[in-house]
Amino acid sequence: MKTFTILYIEDDQEIGAWSRDFLSGHGYEVIWKTSGYDVEEALERCDLVIIDIMLPGLDGFTVGQRIKRPRPELPIMMLTARTAIEDKLTGLSFADDYMTKPYHPDELLARIQVLLRRTGVSEPELLQIRHLTIDRNRNRIWHTESKDEIVLTGKQFHIFMYFLDHLNHILTQKQIYEAIWGEPHLAGDKTLTVHIRHLREKIEQDPASPQIIETIRGVGYRVRA
């Protein structure tokens, strides 16, 4: 069953800790931030955002609007003690829901479920290859047993995704290089070789004896399902 991730932005320590523990206890993964700064990484893997309006520095309205620009499909719920109709109208001009404090936790849960259903958040497309689990929807890779996430550089990630798009196919260096770099491959260029070596260091159990990215001598590489 999918675990939904909520980015929760609340500067009040007591309210924030209680809400985080409450939502975690109901099966959600909660990323709690006390301001609207430095949330880009969390946004890459969250399914829903809950924002308090009264925040230090950037207020919740500004944070929510900034989030919606690159991620218009991401549901946002505003939480606030402010009840003025002007505030509600401002919030609902970009947010998907608006709750005033104090609120009953069961109502918060119900509203979260409605937002997730309404936006049609999909089940993860999980792919299992050897000791790796790959979530294609969220662009995440982790070790199946240890649960440690494997973080790749941009080029490493694009190379690995290209292999996954062509599972069980033998790919030449020329094919891979030109697909990833978008320019002609020159004979003798070792750029791809170096990137694949570093990629293997991250994803293979034993990079010296790779089981995921196979070398097909004289031809290229292959990843088998």
C-alpha cells in the first residue's frame, strides 16, 4: 500500500510536533518544516502540502503561491487562526482547501483524504531489479533490504533511466551517449565509461563484478529485468 508524503509547514513547535505525530500515526510520512525556505527537496517527493499562514519571513500565502507555480497539480491546504473572509478568499485563490484553527483532527484527516482522491495521486510504479527498488513516478531508488536511498547525479540518473527504458536490450556506447548528451559520440571518448563506473559504484553490490549494468564486450551495455 502506498505511503503518502505530506510537506507540513508550521513554525509553532508544539502544534507542529503534535500534528506530525498525529499524521504519522495514521500512516502518512510527514516532512515538517518551520518556514517556507529550503523546501525544494521536500517538494520533489511530497503528495500534499499543508501550510500555516502565519510564518516567519515568507508568509503562508507567498509560500503557497511559489509552490503552485512549478507544481500546479500539487494539492495545498492552508491552516490558520485568521477567520477574515479576505484571508479565506486569498488562500482559496490558489490553494485547494482552507481550514481555520482550532480544528478537529478527524476533520483534518478527512480533508486530506478528499484532496488526495480529488487530485488522483497515483500508486507508485515500482520496479525491482536485483537489490534495487525503483519508483519511476517519484524518481527515487533505494536498496530493498537496507531501505537506504541511493542518490544519483543528474547524468547518472538519466543514464540509468535510459537503461530502464530499454530493459533487456544491448545498447551501444554511441546510442547511450547521443541519447543522454544530445550530441555525436566521438570514437575513443571515455566520458560515458567514466559515468557508468561512478554509477556502478552507487548501485552495484560489488562494482568490480557488476550484476545490474552488464558490459557486453565489444558492443556496449545491458540492464536485464
